[in-house]
Amino acid sequence: MHASIGHIVCGIRRNLIKPGPSLKGPSRTTEMQFYCLGFGHASAMFGFVKDVFMSCAKELDEETLMKELDYVRKIFQGGEDLKGKELHLKADVLHTKLVTKMISPSDACDFIFQR
């Protein structure tokens, strides 16, 4: 997971994470994507972020989890797709709750992808 932080920082800095045409949704819709220079194609960020949180976020300490949530907020703040907007809002709420000790890191990980 810690490697993802470096990739996200680089992607944001180099404008490689940005809205693009939806890969699976209806035509004329956009979603946040990471454009991979090595492979020359775009990948949906929502699925990547979900996989990261589902597989390894519970292993993170509170400080690192808050950094990850901050990156999720940054990634999805400019998106127009509903899933991305919802994820941005959830990450914002969870970050605030972690800072104020209203939720445990484990509960935050469980909550982020619940509907």
C-alpha cells in the first residue's frame, strides 16, 4: 500500500490522474482515471482504490490511513461520476472522524465502501 502513495503523488503531480471517458459506464460519462505511461492506457481509479482498501488498509497505522484518505479526497475531488463523488465525500468524513477520534481505523476501513 505504501507504494501506492508514491504512485498517486507522481500521478497527481504529472497530471496522469484526471477525468477521462468512462471505461465501463454509459457513453458521454467520465470517471477518474490513471493514465499509465508504461502501458499507454488508462485505468479506472475507483477500482484501484477499492482494491487497496479492501486488501490492505486494515494493516495501516492511523497516520498512514489518514494520508491515504487524503489522497482519495484529492483524486476524486474533481470528478463528475457519482461513485467518485460519493467516495470523495466518504473519505472526507472519515478523515475528519479519525482526526477527532470519533472512529477507529478499522471501522473507517469497513465503512468506506459500504452503501
